Amino acid sequence: DVKVTQSSRYLVKRTGEKVFLECVQDMDHENMFWYRQDPGLGLRLIYFSYDVKMKEKGDIPEGYSVSREKKERFSLILESASTNQTSMYLCASQQGAQPQHFGDGTRLSIL
Amino acid sequence: AQRVTQPEKLLSVFKGAPVELKCNYSYSGSPELFWYVQYSRQRLQLLLRHISRESIKGFTADLNKGETSFHLKKPFAQEEDSAMYYCALRGNTGNQFYFGTGTSLTVIP
């Protein structure tokens, strides 16, 4: 069974801080994704990665960056956190013709 | 452009009543459609996909290319069906997925 693990369920940070959200998958999937989930807006893709060191911007990449140094780990970085980045962040992994598998999510609050 | 529309943000039905969650899509090609479900305090998980043509937890969904729809249906709703449901479309590249805004289903006892 695929396991996607997000390092924190809840995180509280301050405006201007640099924030790291970590995601690890254990199925050797090539593709990994970061979404934010907001009421009424659904899931919006921030970035995805199709291989180590490869990344593509999603629909809302502004204010975010990502890192994929190893196949199993995909990190989302908020360079300078702002209050409008308060949200639920979901990580997913996927391979070939299979559907995506999601982590539990990180609820991030920026004060 | 690929786009998924779920017109209902909230849907309430009584237990035992039929339920239909609507999903329409806009896509230039042969789409692959999915329904994902998120129960309270649980992770988002796949409910079903159109290529499987199977029934999961009593739910079915048929891809209607003429109407560009992939509505989710269940003949008799149960309280445990209360959850957030997302329709999703897989894009041309094979590794891009587009989600609707979700429908929150409440089944009233």
C-alpha cells in the first residue's frame, strides 16, 4: 500500500518566516505534487515534479518554491510566509497510469 | 484548457434517498476522470475512476462524452457517505491532474 507521509499535521509560523513542508513517499513514484486546499476553491496545484531535480509550476506557484533532491522526498518552501498562505497543504505521489495517492495534509497557519 | 466544474458546493439528502453529485468537464482529447472522497479528518482518497467501470461503496459514475459529464450517483444514501467529494481529470501529459472545487455531501439521518 502506498504511503505518503507529510512531516507535520499542524504548523504555526509567523509572517516573513521561511517555511519548509516535507513530504516522503515509499513507493518509488516518479511524480509528486503539492496542492493547497481551500474551502470553495478545491485543490489548486502549486508545483509538481516528474523526476529528481525536475519541477514544473502549477496554477499558483507565486510565493512558493520546491526541492526534489531525492526521489522519495518533495519539499515545499515558503520563502517569506504571508497570512494569505494560511491553508491546508496536500502532498501526493503518482506513477504511470495509476491515480494519485495523498498524504494526511499539513494545516499551516501564518500569524 | 482543462477544467472541471462541480456546480454544487453543498448538498444535503436524507438517508435512503438517491444522491447525485454533478461533475462537468472541459477537455480537448480523451479524458480520464476520477472521483476522490475525503471523510472528516481523513486523507483524500480515490473513490473510483471511469476506466474501471466499477461500483465502490454503492457509488457509480458514467462518463458521458456527449454531455461532458461524470456525475457520481448512489441509489440509497447512507450517513457514512457524508464527506467532501472531488471530481478530477487527468491531463494530456499524463502527470497533471485537475480538480473541481468539491461538493460537501451531508446525509441527514
